[in-house]
Amino acid sequence: MFIITLYIIPISLVKNVKALILAGGFGTRLRPLSCTRPKLMFPVANKPILDRILKNLSEHGITHVVLAVNYLADILIHNFGNSKYGMKISYSYEKKPLGTGGPIKKAEDLLNKNDEPFLVLNGDILTSINYLDIIKIHKKTDAIATLALYEVEDPSRFGVVDINGRGQIRSFVEKPKIEEAPSRLINAGVYVLDQAIFDIIPAGKKISIEREIFPLLAMKDKLYGMKFEGIWVDLGKPNDFIRANKLMLDLIANEKLFLEKDVKISKNAKIILPVAIGKGAIIEEETHIGPYVSIGEGVTVRKGTRIENSIIFSKAWIDHFTSIRGAIIGEGAIIEGWVKIEDECIVGDHAIINNNVTLTKNVKVCPSKEVKKSILEPETVM
Ligand code: GTP
């Protein structure tokens, strides 16, 4: 996806490396969109984020991926099956959510067939990291875990490290106050773990790897880090999702409209790049689409409508002379005519927004709800 493979992948390095993707979270901060789909199915420039992660892994030579699933697992299994991009996909299903550490122990049988370290990825992250670099660095030390580290302005909502010149992490603090953060280097949600980790994580328990395991490993001098630069964004909150979508559109649709099959665009429609338009979408006359808009499969945008900096999930219907800015419209939602939706508002799947309604300032509409009157303050319509 992101990598331009100018180097020759040393196959010996990745031949036996497996990747575990944590895919079972509830995605509570992305409700109501996550009420009806797991976060890993959220489309980023019209493709599920998990699809983009899998493609990236396969381009790095990984051949076996284990998905640790729980919440809405069937949707993931149905969409990704047993193989993708030439990689084998196995599922490790938790009857009860085991957090970010428990699923690693749970998948032990699938991950420990050889003596090799393995990759662990949060499934809600888009990054241009070179997985081979972190595997290589891990193998050079006696680390039990090597974390990918990314520098951010405000580390207070992430795990932050204090690291020495040899790459050894001296302390790991989860979500510190900004003034107490030991650095601006955060845990990027990509790790290489050694098989020894299975002796440290207890079985059958909900465990936070960030809060319970990493601090312990730091104390034992077994936690290392690798700083990287490039692209990194996680799908934590709605504005992160919009940002991830923008980043991806910049990569794939900056110079040319990213268009799928059977799209009908009126000659009088004005498209301002970057924009992605999915299969079978219809864009009528006098519309203004873009910049930074993803329009999903089978969406209809009727005459005179303007959409900017927004994500429209598949099969939504946007009627005439409506304006959507900085918002997310769920699958199959119906937005009637002369509607205005902006400022990080989220319309859940199959919700209906009536004619002339304005939604602004973070209004969230739950799936299948109908909104008949304008809402101008933060509110969740349940
Ligand atoms: P929020 O509820 O909004 O915090 O989102 P989340 O549930 O996705 O939690 P978080 O962002 O901390 O999760 C990081 C990664 O771990 C994501 O890829 C989640 O899918 C995954 N994850 C979180 N909890 C679990 C769990 O209990 N089991 C599994 N298998 N994965 C999990």
C-alpha cells in the first residue's frame, strides 16, 4: 500500500514471521458507526482499513496473519475468509474480550509453531513503517518486545516512552499528562514480540499489554523501541478517521480522481481533488464534490449538493441542494433535500435526515433514527 518496494526483501528475514492483528475492540469512540461494523471495516478512501493493512503486510513478505477477533467477528470472517493477498488468514476468537494482551496468549498455538518472533499490530492503524526494519532491530537485541515509536506533538492520549541511546525503553507510561510525559515518542501500535512473551502473559485473562506488560518488561530491561518517520494515523476518534481518510486520499487521488467501475458523473458536476468515488455511484449535475471526499459504492448525490472533507459510506442517498462538510454519513443513510450537516457530525447507518434540517457541532444520529428538526448543539439522537 504505502511502501515503494525499491529494496529486495530478504526472504530469510520474514520467511517464518507471522503477524497477529488485534481486531476485537468495540470502537466505542467511533459510535454510532461502530454499532453496526467493527472498526477494522471502516473504509479509508473506500477500502476497509484492514484490507489496506493486509495488503501492506503481504507486500512486506508476511505469509500468515492471525486475526484476534471478538466484537462482530462474523463480519470480519465473512469479508476476509481464509486468505487474502496470497496470505493465509487464521482467526483466534475470544468468547469474552481479552483486551490488548490476552489475545496474544490466546493465539499462542497459532503463533508458536516455530521459534521466530512475531509481529503484533493494532488493527486500527495506517502506517508506512517498514516492518522488516523493526523485525531486524528486534533480532539484534535480547528484547522480549520491540515497539515502533512515532513522534507526535501531544503524546497525552498515547503510551509514551523514555528511551536511552541504545534503543532500550527505560519506562513506559500510558496516557500521561502532557507535562509528565517522558518524551514525545509514542507507542505506534506495532510490535515485534519474542516467544518468551507467552510465559509472561497469563492465560484466559483480560490484560492490557500497554498497562500491565510493557511497564514490566521495561523494568526487566527487555523492552526496546525503534523510532520511525513517515505516515502514522490511528482510527481512535471521528476526527482521526476523517484525517486518515484525507491522508489516504492525498496518497491515491491527489492528481487523478480515484474512480471505480460504473460511476456516472454529470458533465456539470465540479470535482475538486482529491476525491474517491466507489463503484456504481451517481453524481448529478451542479454538484460540488471535494476536496477530501470519499463517496462509497452505490451512493447517489443529487443535483446541486456540495460535499467537502467528508466520508460517505456506501449506498447513502444525498438529495438535492444539501451541504455536507467535515461529516460522516453512514451506510444507506438518507439525507433529504436542503439539509446542512457539518462539524464532525455522524449520521448512523440507515438513519433519515428530513428536508431542511441542519446538524452541526458533533451531533451523532444512531442507526435507523429519523431526525425531523435541526440540532445545533452536541447531542446523540438515540
Ligand atoms: P475504543 O473503544 O474507542 O477505545 O476502541 P477499541 O475498542 O478499538 O480500543 P483501542 O483503540 O484501545 O484498541 C486498539 C486495538 O486493539 C484495536 O485494533 C482493537 O480492535 C483491539 N482490541 C481492543 N480490545 C480488544 C479485545 O478485547 N480483543 C481483541 N482481540 N482486540 C482488541
